[in-house]
Amino acid sequence: MPKDRVYLFDTTLRDGAQTQGVDFSVEDKRVIARALDRLGVAYIEGGWPGANPTDSEFFTAKPALKRAKFVAFGMTKRPGRSAENDPGLAQILNASADAACLVGKSSEYQVGIALGISLNENLELISDSIAAAHKKFGEAMFDAEHFFDGYKANPKFTFDCLKAALDAGARWAVLCDTNGGTMPWEVERIVGEVVQKLGDGSRLGVHTHNDTENAVANTLAAVKAGVRQVQGTLNGLGERCGNANLIALIPSLMLKPWFAENIDVGLSEQDLTHLTATSRTLDELLNRAPNRHAAYVGAAAFAHKGGLHVSAVMKDPRTYEHVPPETVGNKRHILMSDQAGRSNLLVRLTEAGITYDTADSRLNALLDDVKQRESEGYSYDGAEASFEVLARRALGQMPEYFRIRSFRVQVERRFNAKAELVTISEATVKLDVDGQTLFSVAEGNGPVNALDHAIRKDLGRYQSYIDDLRLVDFKVRILNGGTEATTRVMIESADGQGNRWFTVGVSPNIIDAAFMALMDSIQWKLLRDGAQPSK
Amino acid sequence: MPKDRVYLFDTTLRDGAQTQGVDFSVEDKRVIARALDRLGVAYIEGGWPGANPTDSEFFTAKPALKRAKFVAFGMTKRPGRSAENDPGLAQILNASADAACLVGKSSEYQVGIALGISLNENLELISDSIAAAHKKFGEAMFDAEHFFDGYKANPKFTFDCLKAALDAGARWAVLCDTNGGTMPWEVERIVGEVVQKLGDGSRLGVHTHNDTENAVANTLAAVKAGVRQVQGTLNGLGERCGNANLIALIPSLMLKPWFAENIDVGLSEQDLTHLTATSRTLDELLNRAPNRHAAYVGAAAFAHKGGLHVSAVMKDPRTYEHVPPETVGNKRHILMSDQAGRSNLLVRLTEAGITYDTADSRLNALLDDVKQRESEGYSYDGAEASFEVLARRALGQMPEYFRIRSFRVQVERRFNAKAELVTISEATVKLDVDGQTLFSVAEGNGPVNALDHAIRKDLGRYQSYIDDLRLVDFKVRILNGGTEATTRVMIESADGQGNRWFTVGVSPNIIDAAFMALMDSIQWKLLRDGAQPSK
């Protein structure tokens, strides 16, 4: 039986842009649109032309798309105006786009509270606006705001709103759970009723929000009940608790029972392997640390910790993995933990690309060292680069690039020449490369920053390797409480090639702990890029 | 019709402890157990006695619980041993607990791959182990690992495993979606079949994982289909993509259609208002920034950004809110009018015991200052002592005790006389008391510790007031990511009279931020103890 086509509609650039703290530039929007087009979604909603300067400019500077249609969002016309004479609607109709998506009320309660017009007038607004958009673009969509809440209270009126849009030529009528409070079993029931009334769901879409953590489930329930367009955002971006997360939806729609047999979302198996990279691209643009626990694409999504799990996964990954990680472009991770046995260690070494002889007695010393360090507060679960540096050093596989002889960090708060109270952070580092001693001194806006600047100011012939190294996150945890407690510093680093790695340092002294993590980060980068050892 | 009781089973301290990067101390576990007990869950799974030193110690040091039962987790006995002669099982049976929850295989595939025994032998393992636990505790539970995957492949054998546990006396048989790959519609179908075979679901539980972002929906589907125990964790903590999130489940189970009418989870409306605080307690312990977008409890969960939304919400919050935020202890966030901000401020001043004249123009300056500081990252909600110092200073009610003229902190890592690599932290402070300048220098095991020692080494005639001041906790959070980001330091102080107070400092420089928080702490203590101002 041929599969039904389900159309993916991305609204990262419109509804996702409503997220608190998110502020896309035009260039950001271009990068995201290209990534979405490569992934293979059917529609990209670019924004609301006329609502703000960024969106207006983006519609004049959108990138060339190979697969996706480009959609302009807007509102149905205002009451008391014709569609031709509504300046807001005109901006959408005049936008350079392949289709328009217009949002309007479909709930009796909202029409009364927010618009204060009659129900019939609301049907006219929808009908006239959709007809105008259909005439202009050939493809119009109607976002039925508050559809589910409206339907629960007055199913007839809410259904009439959908019908008005469809009868006026809308390709799609989209059922919105605007407030995000609807339960999956309600979605299933209501969509089922609407599909039955219309004969099928081939012109219905669904748009959900995550206010009860059910946005993905609500979307899946709607698809199973018949809708054939799915709206969502990358990584579930969106106001309040976010929109339905396309990154979690796409693999379930492609790989899971019933969906895999009955529908086709238009992505190939090869396209699906871009999923993890697409998710990370958005985080990169937002300068956010990716969510390690994200479904399918998180760094921990295929991580295995307990010893029993690990030995089973080694026998057959299906024992503890619901899909193969490589199908979505992700990777398996075997973690070290305080219960780490020798077999865990060997797996980890192999995963890190480290070769070893199982008879090598240094393996046992390494295992003891890892256990000892973890009891002191090191956490190699989250700091694979530090683990690799430690392991290679224990096994005689870590080149010595440079050696820090000493450092000094000074923070001083005093009055400057203008009698202003200022705080100055300065670091001095003395290090050896190829038998030569190099001195560096640098300032920073804090002691760790100054130390980072000083270490990286002059690494001699290694300098070119670390020019593109950036510290993207820095986390401090006090392990025992009190200023005399042990401090753990975790550093996340990135380079110009899109690599990200994590390192850890532990010490009663926060500067010392940060220093250790910084050193591991630099040495891991030199190792990965194949720098030659110091002479 | 009386409602069915649904029992909440929290496994934050056991399955949640498997999370990458999470490493609970015994004291952490005690704090979390108390918070769970106050919230009102029915069961708290404390850990796996014998699996690691932390869990073993926690079972000897668990806090007194008022409402929840305390559960020990473990595995069914190993093949080839009797339940009496299995040392692993013995550790669980000897643990101080109200019930035991034993995990065992319930999938033909897993029995073959992981255990390599016959299906009948597996049924015996379950039966013998559960019988032993039932005999010891009076309440035994069976976690049917890989239940859903097993049932899809061989429903008869998987059901037989459940039956073996129930027939051996298990109060609960828990249906686990161990790999997290099952879709909600599959959960609904499979649970429906099992409930039908058993007659009802009064002895069934459900345990889901979030690998497809459906853990909450899968749990809700299982409850609707008849299970009466729900396992999950605070904030969805757990390995890979996490467990079902109790923080999102509880309000849906209490407030949403069908659930509100048909089941009772054992929490009162008053208990539910602790939800947000409980979620934040866990983040606080893990030193994680709370997820602003978390369902129900996120800071953005009831935030309204768009102008249209805000004006509708002002007319009636139900227009864009699916539940009232205060039911879960959360708050609505709208860009506050100055009037609203001002009334908030007056409430806080009164709460701090500060008197004021409402006509005092300094109140507006204070309001602007607080808003500005909060936008920079200060959080006065958690640092009332810093708020009091700031407010009293703005209103001319803060005596000047001493004035810091300058300080210098130095951290040096070098080889000492014995050729050992050492790190030395030293701080120098210059301060004025009664017109006299006092110099102090002190060492510490880190820069903040050295600074603290130096400031408190000689405060002249104020010395006696601070002799009993102790820093009991010190938390650092990086607000924007990267070493160049802003740092917030929160300090918790205590004195010999049992007082505890919190202060905050924010700066790009961690030493500066710590200094501000230290200064507020000392000054608040002098104020509270009625020290006389400097002359």
C-alpha cells in the first residue's frame, strides 16, 4: 500500500523566534533556513513580514532553497476592513514567498474576549483573508488558534472556522493547541471527529505546545488520527515551554511502528543522518550548550553507564538501544563511573581510538587512578577529553608538547588614577617548549580568563593549532560546601571545525582546578590535530 | 464515584543517580528525600544497598519520613543460587527499608542474550526472589525490565513473568519501557491487554524513559489504561534521555480532564503548590540553572511576551494559560508596570522589617537599582540579606562600619624548596575603621578562602561580632557561558546563634563577585547584632 505523505512545517524562524532570550539576526535566519532545507522539511516559515525589521529584511534576503517552500506568516485581516484594505495583510500578500500561513481565532471564547465581534463576522474574516492569500500565492494555510480549547467548548463553531478556511481555498487548516494544555487522549478524540466530518485529514495540520510535556505525543496522536501536516521547531524552541520538537518527531515518524509503515515525511535515510548536526547548528547559533539528554540527538542519548548494561550492549546494542544511534547521526558512548570495571575501561579506550595490549600492567594502574580521581570528585562521564589525555599519558601514548613551569594569577581591587574603584586580573605563565622557556603575561576580566589568555598567548610553534580554540562554557561546582571545599571545574571547548570537547579539573583551589581543565583542553586539541611532540 | 488511588513512586535517588554527570552525596540524598516526602509521593526509592558506598551509607542514615515509604532497589537473585544464598540479594533483604523493588528480565530476547538461561529458570528467579522480599518486608515489587519490547515479541512469556511475580506475592508488577522506544499508542494497547488478562490494573505500575520525548505521554497513557503506580524522577533526571518527569506528570494527573475526575495521587492542592520549589531544590543541589522552559515549573512557563498575548492575559489569564500558575507554586511573568513593581518592592521592604515613607523619592531610585541589578544577574529572591543591605543603604538606614580601600589576591603555582609543585593563595586587604587604616594578609586554600580570611582577620573593634560567623556554602553560577561571562556567587553564612543568611555578588570577575557577597554577609551580621557605626 502506498504511504501517505506527511508534510513537515518548520516554524523555528517564526514561533521559535518568540522564545525568551532568542533574537535571531537576518544572517542567523539564513543559516537556519539552509540547514532546514538540507534536512528536507517541506515548509519553512520565515517570519512575519512587516512585524519587525528583521523579518521584513529576511524576506528580501532569503537564501535559495532547493527542496522547501518558503512561507510568510501573518494574521487574518482586522475586523471592519476588506482584505484589500488591510495594511497588515497587505505586507504578507506582497512578501516574496511560496505560500502564506494566516492565523485567526477559532474559539468562541477568544472571539468574544479578544476581538469582541460576532461569530459570523469571525467566519468572514477567515474566509476573505484566506481567499486573498490563495489568490496571491496559490497556496494558503489557516492556523486555527485555540482550536482544541475552542472545540472542547463549542465544537460546531470551531469546526465552522476550519470549514470557512477550507472552503475559501486553504490548502491546509492547522489545528493549534495554542495554550498547550490539551492531553494526548483529547487530541486523538477531537482529531478523529474532525477527520470523520471532513472525510479525511489530507488538508489538516497540527501545531502543539509543550506546556504539559506532551507536544510530541500530541503531534504523533494527531498524525495517527489522520492529519497530514506537522508544525514544529528545531529543538522545541518556542515561547513558554516551547513548540513540538521536530528533532524528536522526525525519527519517530520515520522509524517507529505504524508510522514507518503508513506515512512518508519526505526525508531519505541519508537525510535523517543530518538530524544531530542540524540540532547542534541551532545551539551553536544561539550559543547554548546542547542538551545532553535530548531525545535521539543528545550526547547522552546513547550513553551507557552501569556495568551490566555495558556488557549487554557489547553483546548486542539492541539490548539497551531503541534505534541505532548512527541512523540519526549520533554516536554510542560508554561511560566511566565509580563502578567502572576493567571491561568498561577497555571499551572506553577503544572508543577513544586508543590501542592497548590487554596484558599491559599499566591498564590496572590506570583503572585505579580513574577510581581514585572519581572519588576525589573528578567526573569523567562528562569530560571525555580529560579521560583521553589521562589514559594516553598512563599508557605512554601522550606526547609532551609543552610544560608549565609556574604561573601566577593576581586580582587586585583598588582606586585607579581617576579615583575609580577598579578590579584588575593579571596572569603570568612560564612554560617550556622545545627546551626554551617562554614567558607570557596577560590581563582578563577575571582570574580564569586572565590565565587562559596568558597560557594561550604564546605557545611557540603550537600557536597555530589553538588559534581557533574557544571556551564556550565553564561550570563550577563546590563539592563539599563552604569556601574550604573541593572545587570541580568543567570546561567546554570548541574549535573552528565544529568540534566540542569537555575537560575537568578538581582542586580545593578554583584557579588550580580551572588550570587543569584548561591544560587538558589545549593538549587534547594538539593531540587531535596531530601536533608534533616537543623536542 | 470514588476515585482510584494512583501511587507515585520516585526513583530520583536510584535511576536518577544514573544520569551522566550526577553524583549525589549521602547528604544530597537526605535533602532530596525530605523534599519528596514533603511533596507527598507514596514511595521513595533510596538506591541499591551494596552497589556502591554512597547507597550503602544512605540506607543507614536515611532521614525520618512522614508520609512516604522507603524502598530498597536491587536485582533478582543470580541463576544457580537460592534466594537465601545470593549475597547481592542478601544486601537488599538486610537493608533498613519499608519495601523492596527487584528488577528482573521479562523479555525472551534479553533472557537469552544477557542471562543465557531457560525461560522457566527465569520465572523461578523472579518467583523465588519476590517471595523472599515479600517475606522480609511484607511489600515487594517487581520491575519487569524490557517489558514492552518483550511483550511485542513474545506476549505470553512476558506476561508469565508478571504473573510469576504477582503470584509470589508482589504488591506491584511494574511495566518498564527500559530502552524508551515505545510509542504511546503501543503502551495504550499493551497495557489494555494486560489489564484485561489480570482483571484490573490495581497491582500494575509503569516506568518509562524519554528516548523519544514520550515518557510523560507513555505514563499518562498507561494510567488511563489502568495502571495504578507511576514511577518517575524529579525534573526527569535519569540516564540517556531521562526518566518520566514527575514534576510534569503530577499536575496533569491532578488537574487535567479524566485524570482529575477518576484518580487521586495522594497530594492535596496545598502539596501541589510545593511543586516548583521541589523542582528548584534539585537544580540547586546539582548546581544547574533551572530549565526556564520546563512544563508547569519553568520560569518562562507562564511568561507572556507578545503585546497581543499580554493584553489578552490582562483581560483574562485563561486566554493564554492552560492552568493558573499559582496552583503549582509558579508565577506569571509579564513585563511589570512601574506601579506593580513598586508595590512588589514595598511588600519586600515590609517583609525585611524596613520602615519607609511612601512619599520618599528614594524608593523609586531603589526600584530602578533593583531592576537594573536583576537584569545584570543578581537574584535577590535567594539572597534576602543582600537585598536588605542594598535597600537600607538606598534609604539611609545602613550604618557605615568599615570601608575596604583595596584588596589583592594572588594565586601562584610553583616548585617549593623541596621541588614539589605547590599552589599558594594569599590575600592582602586594606580597610578603614574609625579613621584608622588596618592591613591584613592571610593565606587560604583558594583565592576566595584567602580573601575571606584576610577580611576577617582584623576588623578592629568589630572583631568580636564576627568571631562566630562561618561560611557554610558557596555557589558559583556562570550566567552567559564562556570564561568571559558574568559570574554570580551566592554565599550562605551562619553564626553561633543558629542564624543563616544568604548574600549575592555578580561580576565578570569571580573574585569580585565573591568579595561583594562576603561584604554583604559581614555587614548584615553587624547590622543584625546592633554594632555601632564607624566614627
